[in-house]
Amino acid sequence: MTNTETTPYQLIGGEAGLRRLVQRFYALMDTLPEAYSIRKLHPADLSGSEEKLFMFLSGWLGGPPLFAETFGHPRLRARHLPFTIGNDEAGQWMLCMRQAMAEELPDERLRTALDKALTDLAQHMRNA
């Protein structure tokens, strides 16, 4: 029996589509004044953060589990505990992600589904 389920990873466009989304996300975080609080939680060079988010989202969206293969279980909340993440930071993260999705993902149903799932994830990261 073959698996015919289409994953969000495939709907985004696989590796190339996900890389475009993540690159746009970090470009927005780096330039939007409204994302200042979340940007200052990241290092000056965003390339490492960009690669880790790409790797995580790859597996989370049903593609290759790159993050888990490289770093082990994501343990997202534990990995983010050193950073103060409140409603403002979660909202700024989602502001950047929503704009990146609006620009990079033409499928409105996909964007809506990902918005819900990513909002839940961003809210789960709150620790303040």
C-alpha cells in the first residue's frame, strides 16, 4: 500500500518552497520595526537561526525530520526557556510569519491551516 497523503511540506513546495518561506520570514524579522522585540532575541547573524527553523519546520510539516536527525527531539519550549517570550514576542513572530506566508504561499486554505497551527505553537512558547 502506498501513502497518498499530501503533507503541508509538499503543498508548500518541498525544500525549495520552505526555504523561500523561512528566508522571507527572517528578512521580515530583520527589517520590520514592529518585530524589534523578537529580533533582539536573535544573534546578529540570522543564518544559524534560519537554518534551524528550516530544519524544524521540515519535519513538523511532514517532510524530512532534519532537526531531529541533527539535534535530537526539538523540545521547543525547553530550548526557548532562556529567552523571555510573552504575548508581544509571540505576536511579533506571527506577524513576520503571516506576512511571509501571504507573500510565499498562494494557497489560502494552506495559509489558514498553517496560521492556526503556528499560532498555537507560538503561544506554547510563551514563558512570561
